Amino acid sequence: MRTTRPILRTALPLALTTGLTSALLLGSPPALATEDPVDALTTSLYAPKANPQAYRQADELEGAKRSREAAGLRAMARTPHAVWLAGRTPDEVRKETRAVVRDAARRRATPTLVLYNVPGRDCSLYSAGGLRDTTEYRAWVGAVAEGIGAGRAVVVVEPDALALVPADCPGGAKDTKDAKDAKDAKDTERVKATRTAARYTQVSEAVATLGTLPRTKVYVDAGHPAWHTVDSIVPRLVKGGVAHATGFSVNVSNYSTDDANAWYGRLVSSCLAYVDKGGKASACPTQKWRRADARRWLDRHVPLDPGRMKHFVTDTSRNGQGPWTPPDGKYRDAQDWCNPPARGLGARPTTRTGDPLNDANLWIKTPGESDGECLRGTMGPQDPERGRVDPKAGVWFPAQALELVRLANPAIMPPENRVPGRGRDV
């Protein structure tokens, strides 16, 4: 359910042209998704320098005569994926962002950048971190904007920041047992309310700041279809400033199927359009409705009009096998979002999705990097589903990386009779 922070690397990225070129790069309203409102520059998506552990693991597999798996890992590492910007001072993030954007431009590629530094990130749990307050965050976002400048970029704003606001964090009045605890909990609730209001300010200001850049497409995160219902996430997106964004992102670091993501994206976009015309989000169809009923509602109230609706991007990095279904009753908290077993890489990144609202399928989460030390409601320290201690969030997880390659859909390993030579980005 939550998003985890990939490991941060400071080496200059490398672009990879994968044949995923398109005359557009990510349409934004009022342009259609098959147009580029900036210019008609043919471009590819950008592949940053991969986690070196990916190549180390591939070399080990090669040495063990497992050449197909090694080739699959190298192909995964060279596939375009996002650059996560987190844990940097304004000066550092400005330099890092500028280096990425300029390198991508030299290679006629467009980078995907992820902002992941909002104060109070992830309820201070698996992916805890972020800056101290709104003032610090405002300066940090301003530095990112300066680093992008007139360059071309796709920016995903703060995965989970709206789906998991401070008011959603554990603790508070409902967890109390006596009067003193109740008073303390009420104080906690007031603090959480203040921090939640600040969260909406932080995200909306970030969207507004980045949205003024001439060649940047901004998508504010909307969680995934197995988390919030449409009528729940849409008011949060509105408070988070989606009006000033190209649109929103779905399924970041999660495993929902392409079909579920596309339907969720359509429903969220339609509900945003309905609310923009004065309707109430509570009246919108959600992903829990029968699709036939939802389609009738959409046809009546929000006919498809991509030129006037918010678009979205989809994280397909790890959804090739869809979501994991935990064994019934086995775990108190199965954490189906946390390093689930037997998942596979999903659709390759492309701007040619065939969906007029889905601007791109992207690998936003870096596949092969851990979601965190999953306990699934146990005392730990082992992940009971895997029988081992999982790596910390963002650290390379060889077992999961190999699963993603083996179970990729579409396949990423070469056929039995054709194994390419070794190669890596430099």
C-alpha cells in the first residue's frame, strides 16, 4: 500500500533509447494525449544509471552459467525508470536535477523525476524521512524547479502524500483507554489536523511551482485502486492542487493490474471533471461499482473528453503478475504491498499506451529495490512469507529482483537459444 524510497545514487545518469520514441511527450490538457503542446521533438524516455547491485548480481549469475537470468537482469537495469529526488539540500537537489535534465536533453530523452521529501513522509514508518517543515520544503521544491528550468521533464509529486496524510497515521483518540490518554490523544489529533493542513499546502504549492515550468508535465500521486475509493481520493487531489497539474499518477510502487489501473484512472479523471463542474465527489462511481453501472453514469454525466480532462501516468514496473493474494487467515497484517512473493515486471515504459487519458506507462518504482523490512503482523525480524530478513526500503533485494525477471509479463529474459553478450551503462 505504501511507497518506498529507492536507494539514492549520485552518479550521472545515462539515457537509453529503447525504440519507445514518440512525437509526443505526455500530452496535457487541453491538448490531446497524442500531441505534444510544447513542440514535436521526437523523444525517448530516460534511463538513469542503474543500481550497481543489479550488475553485480547479473555477473554472479553469469559466472554460475545462468546466462538467461543474467541477461534479463541487465535488460531490467537498462530499462528507462524514474530518478527519485530525496534527502538533498536545495543546493544539492538543484545540481542533481540540472545534471539529470541536461544529460537527458543531450540524449534527446525525457527524464521522470519523483519528488519524495515531504515532511512527515510515510507516517515515519518504513520510508520515514522528509524535510522538517513547509518552509524547508518550499525551498527544496524551488530548487528542483530551478534545476529543471526550461528543460523537459515528467515529475511525479510525492507518492502517497495525499493517500496517507498525517490524519491517517496511527495513534489518536480511537486508541485510548483512560481519561489521561484521551486528553493526550485529543492533543495528538489537533497536531495531526495541523500537519494534515500543512501537507495539503506543501503538495499544492509544489504542484503550482512545477506547473509553471514551460516543458514540465506534473502528476500528483493518487495512490492505487486497491487503496482509496474514487470518492475518497478525489477531494484529496483537489486539496493537493491537481487543478494546476497535468494530472495524477497511479499504482506507484504497487502491483495492481493494467486493467484495474486504467479503470481507476478513468474514474478519477471523470470524477475530477464532475467536481470541477460543481458536482460532489460522493456522487461519483467508484471502482467498487459494477462497470456497466459506472459506464452508464459516466455517459450521462462525464462523457469522455480527453482534451478537457486530467490525464494520468501509470507505474507498471512490478505489476506483470498483478497483486499478491495472501493466504486467508495466515497473517494479522499481510502487508500485501510489501515485497510480495512471485511478482513480475510489467509493461515496458512507453508514451504509446492506446488510452487517451493514460499519458504513459512508466517504471516509477525501481524494480529490484526492497519495499522494506516486512513483518506481516509478526514480531519479526524475519519476513514470514520469505523466511528471511528483508532488506531495508530502497536497498537491492536479489531474490525479489530475480523473481521480477523470471515472471516478467511481457518476458524480459531472452529465448533459450539466444543470449546476448554482457552490457551495462557506463
